[in-house]
Amino acid sequence: MVALSAAAVCATLSGQAAPTATAPAPYSQFALPGVGGELRYALTASESLVSGYNGNSGSGVNAYTNVSGDLAYLSRNPLHQFSAVYAGGYLFGNSTFPSNFYQSLTLSQNFRTRSWNFLVGDSVSYLPQTPVGSLSGIPGAGDQGLAPVVINSTPTLGILTTYATRIGNVVSGTVSRDLTASTSFSLSGADSIQRYTGSSTGFQGIDNDQQSASASLQHRINERTSAGGSYSFTNSTFQSSVLLGPGSYGYQTHSAQVSFTREITPQLNVVASVGPQWTVSGSNAGLTRGSAVNVAATAALSYQARRYNAGLNYSRGVNNGNGVVIGSRLDSVVGNISRPFARIYNVGALVGWNHSAQLGNSTLPNFDNQGVVGGGQLSVQVSRSISAFASYTLQRQSFSGYAPAGIAFNGLTQYGTLGVTYSPKPIFSRK
């Protein structure tokens, strides 16, 4: 969201050329605002066929209808910028595919003074499954190629689960100050919860809470390059349940990283960080002991042009286990791309891969997980505000070993979708 606000400040400094009267209207689809004062929205209806639901090859072919909407707004004032992104809808299933609502809302508010900058954010979601890496997180919603909006972290792909509705909320805050014209210092904190409300297997996922805090120092080497260092701490707690018994369980992590940011071109940026991460035991009745040291790292490559955007994110570190296990060591790759061509067509794609394994200092039996999510979408403009699309999404996962929640699926699930999206021209505020 910081990048979104910064892009809006730059965008307001230049105008947009009006199309000629004889030229066909360029392809129009929902996208996040790039100019301050811009409001975008879209409505989508689609029909999907699902093969091997929840990785079960014997489940045959199921069908569901999706009705959804997207809304995004970026305020005009660059010093006190507010942004909001919403994606949600309803899945109309049948006797073998559950009907469900899905909702996600991310809000952020920026306050800037001459030397200080404050950023607060809140992201809440209600999903019937592990998100697939698109804006809504739901296959067949017509938003492949649009990356999810997250606060205080990078997009990651977790362990894929069988049907398990979950509620998640992340509240974060960051304060930064310019020490010199080239050096800044920042402090940030976040609190997140994840609650599971049901599962088709008869088991619920493992509820968890997480608190984190970090401090970082950044120095601008030149107009395009910055470097810095940071320290972060997280405390993860897993709630008592039928699966875990009474009491709560948890662990803490400490991480020290060096970071690097480079603007390769005005459109292409890379951000990377790496460093050691210590996982230590908490008050968890002996489920972890001593400490373990791993390498934590993040890397993000982004390309943003007027009508073309792409991103690739890599993350390595300790993860909360996505409700399936009590913490894990995670490697995750998430990529998104959206590209129009021939003025009336647009291609969107997503790819995600993750590998999860037991924490090094855990006393629980080992497990190993590898999962892949991929898909593509082709859209064609029917009129200035209406487009039709066809998309394909696959989820494949191999999970072996111990999982107290028992809701990780093994196998292949495929989604084929046809749909229509209504996305009118953006609305601009004059204030």
C-alpha cells in the first residue's frame, strides 16, 4: 500500500492523452487505482467446473456459480492518503460442492509530516479455502493476474487444505522518521489472528494468533539504490482444541536481516532481504525445545507500466502452518502478470509454489509438503465496460507425515471457468 500511495503521487504530476475518435476503445478491466482520487469497481458472474475437488480424484466433476464484486479507492491528498480494496462474492454450489460467501477488505491510512511518516492498516478476510494467489483468492472469480493486497508482509502460498472456512485479520502500524536527507529509521508492529469455522472432513483447522515487531534502518545510496538492516520478533500461539487438548502452544522467532532496494528502470523494481532466523521454544508443554537457526529471506520483483503489471515474490522463513500443522519452515513463490494486447484482449496468469517442513526444534513427528497453484485467463472486450473471460486453474499438492488437523489434501484439483465482467471507466474525485 505504501508503493500504491507513492505511485499515485507520481501519477498526479502528469496528464493522460485522450484517445482519438476513430480508435477502438482499449481493453478495460478492474485494476487497482494508480492516480489519487480514483475509484474503480467491477461486477463479475461466472460458471465453473471442478475436477477432483479437494484433491479427491474420485469426486468426479462438480459445478458452481460465482457472483462477485471488486472495489478499490485511493484518496487524492498525497500527505494523508487513504486507500481501500475490497473483493468478495458468493459461490452457489450443489450437493457435492458447498455454497459459501467470501470476503476480503484491506484499508490503509497514511499521515505524513515534514520528518515523520505514519502508516496504519487493517486487512480482514473470510475465505472457504486456502487463497490461490489472486486478488480474491478464489478460483474462477475473473481476477487472475491481479495480485493479492497484503499489509506488513509479502504474498505467500501456504499449505493447501480441504474445505475449511477461515477468518483472518491483520492490524499493523508503522512509524518512520528521516534522520538525514538520505537515512531513515522505522518501527512497525502487527497483530494477526486466524480462526477456522468448519471443514468437510469433520476437523477444524488449528486457530492461531501472532504478534510481531520490527525496527529497521534504511540509507539511500543514490537516486535508484537503497540498503539497510532490520531486526524483527514474532510470537506465535496456537489455541487449545479437541486436537491439541487444553492449554495453548507457541514459539518465538528472532530475525536479523540486511536489505537492498534497486530501481532498475522507472517501471522495474527489485527488493531483497536475507539473514539468520532463530526459532526458540515457548510455553507449549514441550512441543518445541531449545532453538533452531534457519535462513530467512524475501525477494520481490515488480514491473508496473500504464497498462501492464507483473510481480514475482519469494519468501523463506517460519510460517504459522496455515491451520494444518503447528508451525512450519516455508519456502514460497507467488507470481502474477496482467497484459493487454490488440486493444481488446487481456492475458492474466498466476503461479504459486510452496514447500513446508517441520520446525527444526519441534518434538512432533515430521511432515513434508509440496504444493503448486497455477492458472491463466484470457479476456476479450465486448463493449467499453463489459468483457468476457475464460480461465483455468490447477492445484496440486503432495503432503506426507504428521498433521494434527488432518485437512491437507493430496492430489490434483482443476477449475475451468467462463464468465462476464462489468468494469466501467474509473470515477475521479475533484477534492
